[in-house]
Amino acid sequence: MNDTRSSPAQNHLLAQLPQAEQGRWFPHLELVEMPLGVVLYESGVTLTHVYFPTTSIVSLLYVLESGASAEIAVVGHEGLVGVSLFMGGGSTPSRGVVQSAGEGYRLNAELMREEFNKAGPVLHLLLRYTQALITQMSQTAVCNRHHSLDQQLCRWLLLSLDRLQGNVLVMTQELIANMLGVRREGVTEAALKLQKAGLIRYARGHITVLDRKGVQARSCECYRVVKREYDRLLPARLAT
């Protein structure tokens, strides 16, 4: 865990813990590989761990009885997967799927509940994160209802890029369509528009963002609302 390439402090929430909490948590954190497409939890199943992504991204998907799905939020190094554990529900109707392969840390569910119930800085930090996550979910619902597919794709690209170290996403159009809850043909058309505008390059499942400012200008207000709320509730600072 002392390897800087796989440090718990790469996760924003873990880095924000006070030293005393880090001293209690870090020995219990388990470094795990998070391959593309792996399901971390299924709808309705009681979670056994919470996950703190470091170099991976996890999509939270709502799945209908028909099998159709749509993404309601993305979680990367800024947060954690499994808020239902400390919010009292234990399970959730969503599914957690690794959208971008990488690593992360997981913590036993019981340990997480114990820490949360101690109140103090951990409780306040996790509640602020949960509020930011709820904002993302709410804004995603509004975006999917009122904005064009081009704008939705730009929002999705920007939120994903905020959780990656580079500017390349490995993602097929079929997976993007599943995330956005639309037909693959719609994603193809929207991606071609962005490519013709010189904003992205798409080839063999790799999306390279060439002009981030251009993508942001083409996006709707939803990305800015979500980012502003995360920045307000979880301001970046170095671990102490």
C-alpha cells in the first residue's frame, strides 16, 4: 500500500479523512482489481463492502424488469460505491458496474457502519458526498428528459474525464448506449457530430477528447451544475 501507484490517498474521500481516521481505516482497506464490465453489486442485494475507486470508474445503473438499463451516476476517485450501507438501506435498486477498468480499495461493510455511527468528521464527510451524488442523479434525470443526445453525450464524457487521469475513454458505442438508455444508432450519430466538429476522435472503442473546452461549450448546464456541487461540498485538499 506504500506504492504511490496504488495508494488509498488517490481516492479523494480517503485523502480527506483526518489522520486518526486514516490510521484506523487504511490497515483494513483491500486493494482490488476492477476489470471492465465487472458487477460490484446487483439490484436488491445487501452490500458486503464499500468500494473506493482510485484509477477505475463505476457506473450506477437502474435496471428495468425488461433488462433495459440507464446510468444514474458515475463514481470515480472522487467518491465511493455503496452509500446505501451507511444511509440505512443496506441494499439499493441500482446495479454497480465497472465502466472504466482500473483499481480501487474496498472496506468491509460492518467496519464502514461502525465508523459512520461514530459521527464526527467521517459522518459529515460522507453525508456531503452523498448530497453531491444525489445532485448528480437528479441532474442526470433532468438531462435525459430535457436535453438532446448530443448534450447528454458531452455531459457523460466530461463527467467521465473528471474521473480519469488522461483524455482517452475505452468504451464501445453499445456500452455508451446502455449507459444513456438510448439506441446505439443515436450514439453513433451523436459521436459522429462531435468527431466532425473536431471535438473527439473515436476509433476501435477508444474515445479521445481532443478539445475539452469545446465539449464543455457544447454540453448543457447539467455538467456545470454537478461539478459545481462536488467542488462546493468536497473541496480538494491534500491529505494530512
